Amino acid sequence: MRSLLLAASNNAWMARQATRRRFVRRAVSRFMPGESLEDALAAARRLRDMRIGAILTYLGENITDESEAQAVVRRYFEAIDRIQAERLDAEVSVKFTQLGLDLRADLALEHTRCIARRAAACGQRLWIDMESTAYTDVTLDLFRRLRADGADVGVALQAYLKRTRDDLESLLPLGGSVRIVKGAYREPGDRILTRKRDVDENFYALCGRMLEEAVRRSGARLTIATHDRRLIRRIEADAASRSIPRDAFEFAMLYGIQSAEQARLAADGYRVRVLISYGSHWFAWYMRRLAERPANVWFVVRNALGG
Ligand SMILES: Cc1cc2nc3c(=O)[nH]c(=O)nc-3n(C[C@H](O)[C@H](O)[C@H](O)COP(=O)(O)OP(=O)(O)OC[C@H]3O[C@@H](n4cnc5c(N)ncnc54)[C@H](O)[C@@H]3O)c2cc1C
């Protein structure tokens, strides 16, 4: 089921069909407050009332038209400006393939630099999502170049990849922010840890490394991006046993998933952010959400049946 859903995520015909269907749009609304920036900002305001911050992402990937990539830059400018105007505790997260990476790496870098400068002027950190392994090397290379510019930028690293421990070691001297995630793409078996238990252990080990005192003192900041309550409890216990202050790292989850756990962590004094997606290009992203929990497919079916 997971493979089927991830294969479907790249299918343009299915994307066209699904985005026209009302029952699919109804099911998608569980994971995104709406397609407009206004919808995303309204959700960020509601989260602020619970002491939860936000990460806004404008959906879209693998853009092959330069003017479309430029339009994405303008979308992010708008988001950054509105976040500042409303004094929200929010940041934006971008994908390099949304900013022209499939056309030219230097184009994606230039576009991202523009967004990073705008974010810096507003005192906001900029996040880079990690995409499939076709892009891992170039993503890390561009991230290094942004750090060399002095940008306050963070990158996601995927615990399901065998290479990630080495990648993390190579990034530590740069001192930026790192968001540890399990990984959401369909990948060849030889590149990934195939057993869930091994992915979870790797996730725990990567977070443990980031929490070491020397690493924290170097300025590297950790974001623990998972809904896995067992893992969250283990990391909380590990941090407590090392007397690490609760505000020395942060948790992040996706909008609409484990909302009670998001509120619980915030009430317990941890920093929490919720990633809010918006925009009309939600199909591939939504297929990845279904693949993470195939039981979600029944939710779509129930919507189709009017339930
Ligand atoms: C803030 C944030 C940023 C991310 N950025 C990236 C990125 O840049 N690159 C990337 O490859 N991936 C990214 N991801 C996705 C990530 O890789 C995983 O696919 C996703 O988080 C599911 O894994 P999990 O850690 O929640 O653990 P899992 O073991 O998959 O899930 C643990 C539990 O969480 C709940 N859950 C998880 N997913 C869902 C869902 N879709 N619907 C309902 N319940 C669910 C279920 O109760 C499940 O039992 C991001 C995730 C988050 C939270």
C-alpha cells in the first residue's frame, strides 16, 4: 500500500483527477487548514493561543518553469512579511525543487538566497526540506553554501537513510539548525533502513548526538520532527537524564496530526512548532501523508461515501 501511494504521488493524471474531486478535497482538509496564505495564518494564530509556533510551507515541488519558480519566491516573501506584520512565532520551509533545482542548482540557490535575506531581515529562520535521494547531495551542498553566507538556515535530515549519520557529522561544524525526520519518499532498498525499529533507533541516536553538550554549545539547534509518541517519550527522558533544559531543542509535528500531543508538549514547557502547508499543489504531498499511515485511505473512502 505504501509503495502504491508513493508511486501515485508522482502521477500527473492522478493529481489532476484527485484535485477536482470534492470528497478528496474534504479528506485533505484534515491535514491543511486551507489553500490560501490567509488560511495558514489563521491556523498559526490559533496555535499561538496554545503557545505553539508554526512553520509555513507553500506546497509545490519539481517546478521546471523559471517564471513559476520566481512566483514561488514572491509567495514566500508574502508569507515572511505577513508573519512579521502579525508578530507570529513562525518560520517558512522551502523545497529546492520548488525553487528551480531541476533547471539549474545555481538558480535554486539564488532564489533561496533571496528568501533567506528577506527572512533574516524579519528575524526569521529559514528551513530547507529534504526531498528524495536524487537530491540529497545537492541539497546538502546548497545548504553549506547558504551557511557560508551566514544565513540562519536549517535543513531536514532523514533517519531512514543509511548515510544520514555521516551527513550529520559533516554538518555539525557548520552550526546551523537540523530537523530530524524519519523520511517520506519511496527509495531503493539499498539506501534505506528497511525495518521500522532500525529507523526509530537511528532517529533516537541522531537526536542524542545533537543533544550532546559540545554540539549544543557550538550553536547547532535540534528540531525533533515526529508524531511517534514512544520516541518522543524516550527523547524527553534522555534529555531529562542529561539535565538539558526543555527550551534547548524543539518538537515539530504536522498540522492535524497528534494535536493532543502537540498541546501536551507545549503545556509541559517544551518548544513546539506545527508545520502548516497551504497552496493548491497538494497532491504529491497528500499521497505521502496517506503512505505514512495507510489507514488514512479509509478516511478518503468514508468521505467519498459521504460519511
Ligand atoms: C515538521 C515536519 C517536517 C517534515 N519534513 C520532512 C522533510 O523535509 N523530508 C521528509 O522526507 N519528510 C519530512 N517529514 C515527514 C517525515 O519524514 C515522516 O514521513 C512523518 O513525520 C511520519 O513519521 P513519524 O515520525 O510521525 O513516525 P511514524 O512511525 O510514521 O508514525 C508515528 C505515529 O504518528 C501518527 N502518524 C504519523 N503519520 C501520520 C499521518 N500521515 N496521519 C495520521 N497519523 C500519522 C500515527 O499515530 C503513527 O503511529 C516531516 C515531518 C514533520 C512532522
